[in-house]
Amino acid sequence: MLNEANLLLNQEVVVTSNASRFTGRHGIVNKVMADGRTLDVDLEGVGDVFLDVTLVGEVQERTHFNKTEQSLGPDANSVLPRNRL
């Protein structure tokens, strides 16, 4: 069965809940326990801990990039009209 906890397996997570003393720490999910909610997480600087899936969030890669003019190279750019990219 595929659930949120299984989607986090082998992913980097951050502890997001203020209910945990590990708030802000990052780690890798090693296992999902049989209950389907508890994660075995290797936290940086702490070691292996068991955390409920509601206490963590997946670390998202940065998706915002600086806007730069698209370039197809000098030859292609010379053929295209200026506003047609």
C-alpha cells in the first residue's frame, strides 16, 4: 500500500513540528514501521530516531531560478525575430 510515509522512504526530510525537540533538523528516512505512520529517521547530529509522519516534511529542491534571456546560441538567435522566443 502506498501512503505518505512510504513516499518519504530514502528521502531527505526536515522535522517541521514544534512538538518535537528535533525541530529544524534534517535526516534521511531509513524505514517505515509496520503501523505505516512511524518513520525510522537518521537525523544529522543525533542518530536514529522514530518520528511520526506528521512531524516531518520532505526537503524540496530549489525551483526558483533567476530569469535570464533564453539563448539558443548565436546562429539560432540571428535567425529568430527578437520577440519570437
